[in-house]
Amino acid sequence: MFHIIILGSTGSVGKIALSIVKRYPKNFKIIALVANSNIQLIYRQCIEFSPKYVMLNDIKSSEILRKILKDNHCSTEVLFGLDSLEKLSNISSVDYVISAITGIAGLIPTISFIRKGRKILLANKESLVSCGKIFFDEVKKYQSQILPIDSEINAIFQMLPKEFHTNLGFFDLTKIGIDEITLTGSGGPFLTTPISELKSVTPKEACRHPNWSMGKKISVDSATMINKGFEYVETRYCFNIEFDQINILIHPQSIVHSMIHYVDGSIVAKLGIPDMTASIHYSMFYPFQYNSKIYQKKLNLKKTQSLTFIEPDYKRYPCLKLAMEVSRSEKQSVITALNAINEVAVSAFLSGKIKFTDIFNVNDKILEKINFQEPNNIEEIIYIDFESRNIAKRYIDLCN
């Protein structure tokens, strides 16, 4: 039985993970759930899964939840604050932690568990993107282990020999003849929308992904394709490969999740239906291949009419181009800043403060204004993130 903690249990990844726990109750025990402030959902999760602890990011929500659980005779202990995070990270019986908090908010909790040598199932790509090499330096220093949940990165992980899995971020792919990696992306909901109309799209339209069911922030990132730019960084550090060895292609069907290119010219690809359940299920049972009937449908190639691949149009996806250019600069301070600025810009778009096309404008303009020293540790990463957010918020306020 796996004893697990879920960071971000009320988000899309967290809910899928709990659906797997529900289906296989003999295989999993929930030790703790961590969420932001969704009291109603986290209450239902506590009643259903009986975690020993639940931790909320919002103190008022914590107090309300504590009272509700007590009134309903639920023994789950409600925690709040950094001291409580330390308490959770010290629980020695935990087999792994699912890191699924959206955005940079997931960094401190994830690092806290890494520093206790815990195994991390990583869905929160922003933690890795914001820190780059520093992230894996922490993993190595504290003898932690990373298993990526993100579908494209997880696909690459699955295609690699198992002896490489325990040394993610440090092994040399050239030793097994790997020359390049190709990431695929659907192109989002605006793949064929006239570019002139993009300035008028609504948050609801941007969140209507053609293939995947995701949260609002990642849906918008998929629409701008900046998420693929961040996966570009994630791939670089997870698989210890140079940026010029990573390709990005638009694949509207979302059937081919990633491809590995070998020096002999051959390509190995991971195919499957576009459903995050597959990579989450694989990761939660790892290293065992559990015979699962959780999927309602499986890929049927006889019914797959075509698989198409397209070079990204950077006029349509300027955020992708920007993220790739920033990544190739190898300046971690700028990558960290872009991640922070983009979160602010996406939030402003979702709340109606800026247009969809302004997400790129905000990202681009703020990057021109900043000049941080290269970070040497997590604390300096957090400082760059904090300052970048403030600059972006002030810029957006001045423009409105």
C-alpha cells in the first residue's frame, strides 16, 4: 500500500489522483491533503478519504473547515502555515508526494518535501521552470527522486530504460543513442482562428481546450502555447539535454505525446488518448505496471483517420517564441521572471483586465524592464518571482 500526500487536491490533477485512490482503496492511504481555500470540496474529500491531516493556504478557510469537520465528527486534523508544512514533510511513512499546486505557489511545499528526501510526483512544472538547475541540485543534495506527471514529459520518462529513472536530471542520454526529443502540442482552441480575431477572444473561449480537460490557468497557457515553452525548459532539465536537441511540433489530434529520436535516424513515440489519467495512474503505481480498467476508452488506431504535425506559427503563438528565446539564453533569472509575469498576465486576462493578445505584450514589455542577478539558491528565486509579479501588476494597473 502506498501512503501519499497530495499537494493541490482540489485541482484537476489532484481530483484525478483521488479518483484513482477511490477505485483502488487497497493500494493507497491518504496521509494528508493540501489545498488553497475550496472549503466545500476539501470537506467532501476529508469525509470520503479520511486523511490524517488537511492543510489549507488560507487561515480563514482553515478555521471554517476545522469547525465543519468537528461538527460532523471527522477526526482529520486541520493545519495551517509553514510550521505545519514542516510537520507534514517530517512524516516518515509517506511513500511519495503528488505536487499538483498550480503555479509558483507549489514551489515552497515541493522543495520542503525534497529537502526531506521524499519522492515527488511532479505535476507542478512551474517549480522546476522557475528554478532550473537549482531544482535538481536540491534533488541530488537531499537524495530525493522526481517522477514527472505532465503527460508529454511522463511519456518520455516511460520510453527510457528503467535504470535511468532514479537519476532523472543527471543521466547522459547520448549513452543510449538518443539524439533529440520532440514535444507535441495541440495548438489549443485557436489553431485555425484568424490572427486578427485573437484580440477579441474571451476567457471562456480560451479555456475551451479541444482535447484536454484542465484548469483555467493551464488552459490559457495552452491557448498561447507558452505551456509548451515551459515544457521546453522542463525537458531540458529533466532529461539533461541541450535546448537545440528539443523540437516542438503542433499535433492537433493529441495522440502522439512525445517522440525520442535516435542517432540512427529512428524515432520512438508514445501514443495514447488525450487523458491525464494515464500518466497520473502510471506514476501513482510506479514502479509497478498495474493492470488498470480505469480508462473508459483506449486508443484505436483503426479509427484514427490521420496524425498530423505542423511547425508552430510564431505570429500566432508569440508567447511560445518568447519562452523558447528566453530559455535558450540560459539566464535563469529571466526564465523565473517570465514564469511569474505570465501568471500575473493570465490572471489579469481571466478577470477581464486585459485582452488575450495582451498576455504576450505584458510578458514581453516587463522582460525588457527587468534586470536581476542570476540566482544561486531557492531564496533568490523566490525574490525574483516576487519582484517580477509586483512589476507586472503595477504595469497592468497603469495600462487600465
